[in-house]
Amino acid sequence: MRDAIQSDLSTDLLDWYDRNARVMPWRVGPGDRAAGVMPDPYRVWLSEVMLQQTTVAAVRDYFTRFTTRWSTVQALAAAPDDQVMGEWAGLGYYARARNLLKCARVVADDYGGAFPDTYDALLKLPGIGPYTAAAIAAIAFDRPETVLDGNVERVMARLHDIHEPLPGSKPVLKNKAAALTPNTRPGDYAQAVMDLGATICTPKSPACGICPLRDPCQARAAGTQTDLPRKTPKKPKPTRYGHVYIAQREDGALLLERRPDKGLLGGMLGWPGSDWSDTPVNTPPFSADWQELAGEVRHTFTHFHLILRIWTAPLPAGLHPHRLIVLDKHAFRPSDLPTVMRKAHDLWRNR
């Protein structure tokens, strides 16, 4: 009886998806999928990496640019690091971009350009964790893997009226999601339940009246749907401070640095600067009459807020400080900078 109920839930959700699936550039819709069109694993992988901790709206244009410029995993694998990091700028969480290149090169070199088609094999690739491995296996290869993102967690918590707070409730929520994952059309089902969470079972003001799972939803029956999922309160984010130094030569060339591969903004171009701490040391990259700009840059990372003071000075002709980059003005693109560094550029440019 229980299996029959679960089968009915999955069928109801797939029927809803067939009518309401979101159109996205990386998705093979249910109609095309039924006609035998298979998703491109490269596009599924790329979209899933981009979507980690980022919204669909923010990812669309990035995905289109990436796939226009590098239409296959082999093309991406052969791309220079600087070009890929430049295209990624603004998406944040830059370790994803570094792992993106590592993964593309492993797939191109070790797998002949074909992504492995099982969860366990996908999990061995750089930058692919349990969620991403499950999503690729399900969506690209129709494997009955359990996909658990924030949308699915919310749907499961409400469907089963689970009040244990996240992240501690993740194992329970995954078990509930696994019980509903069908062997038939698991790729479409994975996308269906994520779409349901994104468009109907939303964090605030869920549209319960038009939800395909409204009748069996236990939280709706109990009137607790807007309270779920519960989350363990987060600790307040600390604030760190820093200095940034922007120097320009008379011909327009700019002084930049390449950040270390490990750590925040790893491998990205940026302005020379101090450490980020409670009491950063103001140590410009060369001796000059550095002038502080009015205003400051504020930016929030996952674990802390950052406030930067901006200093500027002319860059003398012929000066090339050790380990820094003097970039011709025609080779400089503000869009290649990560968001926090682009904010500093905009403040300097509009001074």
C-alpha cells in the first residue's frame, strides 16, 4: 500500500512537470525527452556546477556565454585558465571555476571526452560532490539517484511535516526523497521536484492551492507549511577589513596581482592589497604619495563581511613591482575581476 501511495505521488508530480516544466537553456524538456532526445552530460554538468549556491536567473547568461565559447568539454579543457576565470567572474565561489577546469581536463584526457554515467564514477571527478553526482547521473543518464538540494529539502520537510532543523535533518529528508524517486523517468522526476520547490513550494507564501501534492502534504494539513523547513540559527558573520591599492601609469596601464590558487578568489586577477583581518596592515606595493579615496567597498562572503579602503597613486614608468602584473589598458577588462574587486574599480573610476 505504501509503495502504491509513493508511486502515485511520483506520477502526480511527473504529470505536473509535463505541463509546467521550466524552459532553461541546459534542459531537455519532457516532450523532447519523451521523443528520445537525450540530455548532453556536458551541459548538465556545467549547469549544475554553475547553479551551486547561485540562482537560475544569475546563471542563464553565464551558461550561454560558456557554451557558445566552449561548446564541448574538450573545448573547455583546452581553454586557457585566464579566459575561463574571466568568463566566470561575478558568479562567485571561484573554487568552482578552478575545479571546473580540472574536471574538464580529467574527462577529456582520461575518459575520452565522455562523462562517466554512474554516481560512484562521477563522484571521483574534481569538484563533483554527492549532490552534483546524483544530479548528473539522474538528469543526464536517467539513473534513479536521489537528488537533494534546498528545493527538495523544503518539499520533503513540508510533505512529511518534519520539524527537526537543518542541517541535522538532512539524512531523514534524503531518505524521504529516496523513497519517492521512481525507476521510471528518474531524470525528469529529479527536475520536477526541484521545479516544484522553486515555483510552487517556495520559501515564503507557498502556492499550496495549485500544488500537485497538496492533498497528501502533511504540513498543509497541520498548517505548518510556512514554518518549514526549520533551520539551526546561524552565528552572526564577523566583519573583516582591508586595504586595496590601485595604480595607473600615464599610458593607462594598471597594476594588478594574480591571487594564489588556494583561498578566496583563488587564481583571479585583482588589485594588490593587504590581508583581510580585524587590523590589516597598510603596506602599499611601492613607495608613493598614496591618496585614500572617499567611500569604501563593502562585500559579503559566505562566512564574513568585508570592508575595504581604496588607495590610489600614479604608477611610474618602468616600475614593475615583484610578483605583480602591469596590464596594458587595452588588455584590461573590468568584467574579468571578481565582484569585490570590480566594486573597488568602480569606486576608483567614478572618483
